[in-house]
Amino acid sequence: MTLSGLDWTLVHPAILTDGEPEAEYRAGESLRFSLVPTVARADVARFILDELEHARFVRKRVEIARRGSVRGNPATPSGLLT
């Protein structure tokens, strides 16, 4: 994929849940988890739509998890709190 010349983003969600969206989640290239990480499917969908619009993680692998399951700040400067 990296040699394709295409723009891509690999989204690696934590354990997916069917729960209500959290309204806040962490996304970044290298998150530090403190608990068993989870994320609502609706939050992942919202992140993907936001990424399509803003292209913050082009040609990168991104982890996404519920805010409460991530320790401190994301380990990379490109992490964001939504």
C-alpha cells in the first residue's frame, strides 16, 4: 500500500462496542492504553467521516479508542481529542 502512490489511512479501532457514541475519543498514531480499550462503532464512523473531510492522517496508521481507556496524551503530536 505504501508504494501505491494513493492517499490512504489505516484505522485501527479498539474493541468495538454497540453503545452510544462517547462524544470524546482519542485518535493517534501510537496511543498508550491504560485499560481494556473500547470504542463505539458510531465514534469510529464519525472519525472516518472527519478524516475524509480534513485529511489529518494521510498515509498513516491511526488507533482510535474511548477517551477513558487512553493514558495521558497520545504519544504522537498528530493525536487529537475530539
